[in-house]
Amino acid sequence: MSLPSLDALRATDLPLVVCARAWARDFLAAYPLAGFVVMEASWRQNRKALLRSRAEFRGHRPLGLLLPDSLSSALSFRFAGIPSAGYRDDGRSLLLRWPIRKPAQALHAVQAWHHLTRQALMRWQLQAPPVEPAAELHWMAAESHGASAMQALARTGLATGRFVLIAPTATGLHKGQVKVWPHFDALTRALQARGHTVVMAPPAGEQAAARHAVPTATLLPALGLGAFTVLTRLAALVICNDSGVSHLAAAAGAQQITLFGVTQPARTGPWSNKAQRLGQWRAWPTLDEVLSNACERLAGTPSSLHPTGPQPAG
């Protein structure tokens, strides 16, 4: 959801160093970055990493843009000597050189981060983007991402556009509530009975949980984040919870159905005109509702290479 902000920063032609969790490095492999700093849980560790990065850019006046609202991100940058802009939140205004007030109206996360980026660029007297972000995300994939995704399909005998990709797992809870729609197994069997191959490719740490949740789906090996994002684009349809998978599919411009039950579509839903949103806060969609919408979206697409029966889980 931060891609419009990243695009606006790249347009300034200044050296751009991204500070993020390690998984983001692969996702941004095609982007011409001046550096990538891996951020950890401890702000003291992050301060040391930022200081090492600063040493590589002696002679440049650093500017920090903090998309997270966390106190730890402000502490890391302040004590690394990087003057920063960010939203005034979590009692961190005194740590920011350019504290920016949040808009009065509730915004989607894409809009909120885009607004923050625009305000920061104007304060820095740099080229600012339009008031509203583009209606679609435009992620750049590396050649290696596409090659890895195609290799995973080839090993399983699948073809582009001839499978449904599901994401039946999600780690942790959201405000004490399970984040996973409870009918992925029944949906998978119903789609298979209609001639569709159903595929899942969870990260390594969620493979066992995915196999247990939906034992008849075709389980691909864990992929890097970039390759998985390309995989969403190669699927006829992605069906997922309101989760990271939904946002990756939006970044890739994939056809998707996103299921809501514990989050609010207007705030965290996929930023994509190709995404269908079913359910709402505190009300998951029914199995029949998801199945009928999926079949409608899949009408006219080629059936799977395995036209009948459940698929092996390996």
C-alpha cells in the first residue's frame, strides 16, 4: 500500500534508501534503490543500522519519511540523527522535525500514506505528487520473480490462467479475532467439483497449516515475495482474506475476491479496481455467496488441466 508513496519519492531523483523488514528487499528487487536497511523489532538495533547507512552517504543531507505511526520508528531516526517527517501520533511529535497532522476524515491506508508523503515533499520544497494517488498500484517485477513463478507452475503441471489461487492461512489475531474466513476447504472442494484446479503457496512457516486447512488443494513450494506476487497475476482468480496476500494481488493487478469479517474494507481493503470485496466488519460472507461470485468471475475462463475431482496436496 506504500507503492504510491515510493513512486512519489522516486520522482524527486534523490538517492532513495528504503528502511523496512527483510522480506521487502525481494519485493523491491526491480527498483533502483540507493540502499536497503533491514529494520528489526528493537529501535536501538535500527538506530545502529541507520548510522551505518548514513556513513555510506557522507556529504548528503538525509531526510526521513516515517510511514509507520510507531514511536519506535521515530526514536530510531531521531537518535540516528536523521530529521524526519511523519504523522503526529503515539506521543512522538517532539521526535519529528516535521510533525504532520492526520487528515480529519478517515482515509484508506494508501491515501493516508500518500497524503503524508505529499505533505513532507512540500515541506522539503521538492516535487510533490497530485493530491490523490492513482486508482491502481503499479508494482515493478524483476525478471527473476517471473522465472521463479513460472518454474513453480511448471513443476506442478499448471498453466497460466488455469488455476484459482487461495490463501487459507493468516498468522496472529486482529483485535483478538481470527483473521481467516472459515470455509476455504468447502469452497475448494466445490470449485474442484466444477473443474477448477485450486492452488495455494503459503510461506514456509504456514505450509503445514495450509495443508491441514485445505488438504485437497495443490500445494506449491514456498516462494519469495516477488515470485508469489507474480503468481497472483498468473492465476485466473485469487481468493483471500483481507491480508498481505490481498495487497500483493492488488500490486500485481490480479483478479481477486477479498473476504472481510474482522476488518473494514474502506480502510484496509485492496487498492484495486480488479478486486471484489465480500463481507464486512463483524460479518463474514457465506460460502454460497463466495462460491457464486467466484463462479461468475471464472465463467468463460479455461478450466484446469485436471477437470474433475480433488487435487493432490503436494
